[in-house]
Amino acid sequence: MSNNHLKKYKIVNKFRFYLFITTVLIVMFIVFYSFKADAEGLSEKEIAAVYIEAGDTLWSISEKFAGDRIDIRQLVDEIIKYNNLKSSIIKPGQLIYVPLYNQ
């Protein structure tokens, strides 16, 4: 069996070869860094785990943790976002996490 079907490539123009390699590396670099995760707003906040009891609402829970440091409406929105809640309806026994603002 012969190896005639295998072609050996010879670099004829080194400038074009290096230009090609550089272009491929740049494209790979751009593609790689275009998919980086956006970590905006993700910081190491302190959180409190809260088990929902009968009669609790997001508003009442926010009142307990907001104090004078943050607007209650803003904290309710952040609790909804932080816990990936579809609505503001919560049920007894449910565990939610409340971001704390210690300033």
C-alpha cells in the first residue's frame, strides 16, 4: 500500500502564512471574549434566609429588613429578582433569600 494519497504542504509565502495564523488567532480571541458572562450587579452581598409564615407578604418582610437604608419598594423588587419569582405571591413554608444592606 502506498502513501501517495498523503500530500505534504510546503509554505511558499511565509508572510501570507503568518498573516493567516494571526487572523485566525484574532478571530478566535474575539469570539471567545464575546461570550464572557456579564457579572454586573453580582457582588458578594450578605443575604438572609427567610422561611415564609402564614400572613407574610413580600412587603412585610421587606419592612423588617429595609429599615431606613433602602426604599421598601426597591427591596421588594430585588427580592423578586434575587429569588427568580414569577410574581409577588409567596406561600407558607417557602424559603426566600433577602439581600441585606448594612450601611
